[in-house]
Amino acid sequence: MSERVMSECSPKQIHEPIRELLDSLYRVDSGRILATLIRLLGDFDLAEEAMHEAFAAALSMWPKNGVPGNPRPWLISTARFKAMDTLRRRARVDASQDDLVRYLEAQWSSAEKANEEDFLEDDRLRLIFTCCHPSLASEARVALTLREVCGLTTEEIAKAFLTTPRTLAQRIVRAKVKIRETPIPYEVPTPQELPERLGAVLHVIYLVFNEGYSAAAGAEVMRAELTGEAIRLGRLLAELHLTDLGPEPEVMGLLALMLLQESRHAARTSPTGELILLENQDRSLWNREQIAEGVALLEKALGYRGKSRRFGAYTLQAAIAAVHAEAESVAATDWRQIVALYNQLLRIQPSPVVQLNRAVAIAECEGPEAGLAHIDAALEHGELANYYLAHSARADMYRRLGRTAEARASYEKALALTQQEPEQQFLQERIRQLK
């Protein structure tokens, strides 16, 4: 924008495009900037405060001085100076801070001689692995990752997980204290540690995706902002060089799984918000680009593991999702292949939920009576007693067998256990139909 044009614009007109640019930079780059600042400062809170001050300085200075050619290094450098000012103020009242100031000044001097871009990929990895450290509580890992890596506000995360901003903020504060006091090192795991540590990161991303894909409670089936952030995190991990041998197959498997599941987004609810089951979805609404990308990633992941014939849990779940995605209808679905994939999944990740999903697939191959027997076997373990989908699946088998009273009782049990409004409406409609 030229000076003459700027002089003819009101301050509001000048500020608006700058504000939009900074909003975009914050969404896209705040995770990278924060990751670098945490490395340089060694403190989450100081880094976050300095980063926000740098963005505020940009909003004030860029309309007058112009947008720098490379905004990210400008924001990092400005944040450094803001942090140093903060530490110098602290040093005036706390002499112990003086040594820290001198140490950081020396560190920053040497960092300026290096190419900062060389550190950025490692910085992003450091931040993800620190936020997802196994010694942190699971809910803290999710909250910290969404806050620090994805840049979501405390209010956005609290709303998505149906908790109060105060509770969520306390969770994040406790996690940061644990990182500082344990201390949890801000580093990329060694190659020996990577398999176990990567599992914790993938688990966090999958938890975020699942909460977005099938919200635990509330008025909506899905929360697109969470599925979107989970897919973004999956892409970030897929882009990073986690091993010397190239991409990690389970990272590609998880990203494929999320894309294939997300591809059904537009078909999962009616225009008025009612839940639509897979068997009744309009498959022309499925996102073919996401399906194509998901299948291509899955084939890559299977290729990496093909020689050993050992596949990870996310890759197997993606393979199941791909069978659904590529079928023209429920009737044309290769249910026997799905059962075979669930058999493999049960071997490497035995769980009642996998057993339940396998039972539903068996019902499609062998009929509702066989499906009911397998669902009852899964429920016998007791872990699914309060899982509404288990009782809903059981009710569906009873309904298909014409056992109306038992179907109604199971639907009512499922209804009592779910807090999601579209699920409640769906179950109420099924109960009404049986009457």
C-alpha cells in the first residue's frame, strides 16, 4: 500500500487489512513462533506473554512502517525484546533473575548467528512432544496441545469439551507447572524413545478428532473446529521427519483415518440437525477429494508395513473406513473384509469397543441373531455397561429380529446414557416407531 493511498485512507481502513493479516498469521504461525520462543526462553508463560505483546506491537507498528518482508522472524525478534524487558523489570526486584538475563542475552547472541529457520521444524516437534508427554494427565495433554500448538483460546477449548474456561485454565496451569517442576525436557525424543512417545501424541490427536467427530454431549453431532484442528495436527506430523527412514506409517494411518471419517461430514445430519446413520446417508454428499487423499495415504502406510504384515491400529481402522468409503451402498459393502480387518485389530488392540464394532459387522454378514450373540458377549465384560452405543446396537438387533419389547428396553437404556441431543432425538424416534 503506497504512502499516498495510505494518506487517503482512514486509520480504520489501514488497520483492517493489517488486523486480518495478523489474525491469519496467528492461526497459521503462532504455534511455530511460540515453539521457538519456548526454546529460547525456557518458560511457557513468558514465551506466550511475549508472543502476544509482539502481535500487539505489529498491530500498532505495521500500519505506519509497513509489513516486514518476512513477518515471522520479525515477530520472534520483537517477542525476544519484549521478554528481555520483562525479565529486566523482574531483575530489579529479584536479583536471582539477573543471571537468567545474562544467560539469555548470551544465548540469543549465538542464536542470531545461526539460521533460525533451521530450528523451526525441531521447535514444532519439541512443542508437540512436550505438550503430549506421557507423565501429564490425558485431559491436560489435550488441553495443552490445543492451546499451545493449535493456538485455540481457553474459551474455545472449554466450549468444545463442555467445561468452564476457569476449569480448563486450571488444567493448563497445572500441566505447565508439572512441565517446569518435574522437569519435563523440551526436546525431541531419542530414536529409542520415539515409538512410545509418538503413541502418546497420536492418542491426543485422535482424542481431539473423536470429540469433534462425535461430541460427547450438546446440541450438535460434530464440532468441525476440533476435527479440523486434529487433521491439521496430523498433517503437521506427516510433514515432519520423525525417523531417518521417512514418514512413520501410523502417522499416515491416523491422518488417512481422520480424512476418511471426515469425508462423511455433510451426510451425517439432516438440514435440521437430525442424525443420519451410515446406512441411510446420501453417499453423493461424501467428500471425494478427502476419500482419495485418505486412500492414497492408507496405501502408503500399508506399503511401509507390507513386508512384515504387521499393521498399526490406526492403519487398520483407516482400512475399515476405506472399505466403507469405496462402497456404493451398504449392500455393496464388503462386510467380510471388514470383519477380517476387525479380527486383526482385536489381535493388536483388544478392546470391548472393537469387539462391539466387529459384532455389528458380523450381523451384516451372518444376520442379526449372530450379531446379537456377539454384542451380548461384548457386554458381558461389564466395561460397556454405560456405553450408550452398545445398548443402541443391541436394540437394533432386537428390532431387526422383531423382538419389539426387548428392542424398546434397550433403546430406552441407550437414551438414558447419552447426553448428545441429536442422538437423544434419534433414539426417541426409534422408541416411538416401536410403539
